[in-house]
Amino acid sequence: MGFGIEYNIIIAYLLGLILLYIIGWFLVIPIKIIWRLIYNGIIGGIMLFILNLVGSFLGIHVVINPLTALIAGFLGIPGVILLIIIQKFL
């Protein structure tokens, strides 16, 4: 009985580890995107809330919903300005 290490078993383990790493990487990417969307949506909602507080004196009001929050979160200040312009035209 030989106690030598067979190289095909080592190669199989290494390929299995590489495959496990790749699958794990593909599963982590969507989670990062989802967290980024949630974060941007929260920041956008806060920006719109502040706009509505300050804009109440000027007659500016933008409805806060998930779509407007994500637009404001992704585009930042230009996104809030875009929402104000769209609100005025519609």
C-alpha cells in the first residue's frame, strides 16, 4: 500500500476550490448591487425630505417614492433638480 499523494486528486481539489471561489464571487456581486441601491435610495429619500422641508417656503414639493428616491440617490443634486423640473412640466 502506497501512501503517496496522487496528483490527479490534488488537481481535482484545486479545480474544485477555484470553482467554489468563482461561484461565491458571482453570488456576492448581486448582493453588493442590492446594498448600493438601498443605500442610494435612502440618501435620495433624505435629500428629497430636506428639499420638501426647505421647498415648503417656496412652494416646491416633490413626492417621495422609491423611484424618485433612487433617481435622487443615483444622480445626486442634479437628480433632485431634474425631479423639480419634471414636476413643474407635468
